[in-house]
Amino acid sequence: MRAWLFQANPARWRVFDYIREHPDELNRPWTWSCWRYRDEVAPGDRCALWVSGRAEARGVYAIGRLTGRPFVEVEDSEYWTDPAERTRPRWHVEMRFDHWLLEDPILAVELRRDPRFAGASILRTPRFANPHPVTPAQWGAIEDLVP
């Protein structure tokens, strides 16, 4: 079993607006883009939703597990900031988050201080496509900070 970080960029997809306007969706499966490692991600793998953006708010906002395998989908969502993104097919994978950290996220600044997480790809190459692989030690650093 592996672990992955899936990044949400609020400048591209308004994730916080979506959560605020659809609170009932928090308990349902989500799909998220999965461009890289499509042959490696698997149901049961651990996953976390990493929100990028402002340094003081960047970090882990949800923890869960993958529930499916990657598939192609057109996500016609009004939450894309660029309307052209609404009709573009992209690879997705289904996941279910069982622990939301919306009020108390695990911030990047905290994780960066932990030597187990300091070399994580999300910190070194944040602009790479989803997902970012997470080592067992890096996942331990995340879990140790879950309230």
C-alpha cells in the first residue's frame, strides 16, 4: 500500500468555495486529477488533499483512501477559474476522505520542520502534476500532526 498527495490549486479550481457551497459532499467519494503514476495508484492507498496557494494556508486539508483506479472524465464544473478547463478530458481517480482538517489544517510550514517530510516532492516540485508520492516516513510526519 502506498500514499499520495493530491494537490488542489485554488487559483485554478475554487476548492474552498466548492466545500462551503456543498458541505454534504464531504462524506461522499471525490474524484481528483491523476496525471502521473496512473499504473501505480490503487484502491486502498492512503491519500491526502494538499491545498496550494498562499504560504500561510498551504498544506493538508483532508486524509483518506483511494477507492478506485484512474479513469478519464470531463469534469464540467463551474468551479474552474478558466472556463476552457471545463471541457478538457483529464485522468481522475476516486477517493474518500474520512478525516477533514478544514478548521485546523496541517500546514506546510509545520511539515517542513519535520526532517521526515522536508524532502517531500510537494515541497521540492510543487508544480508537478498529481499525484505526489509520499514515503512511509513522510506519511508518518503527516499522521503525527493529525489532531
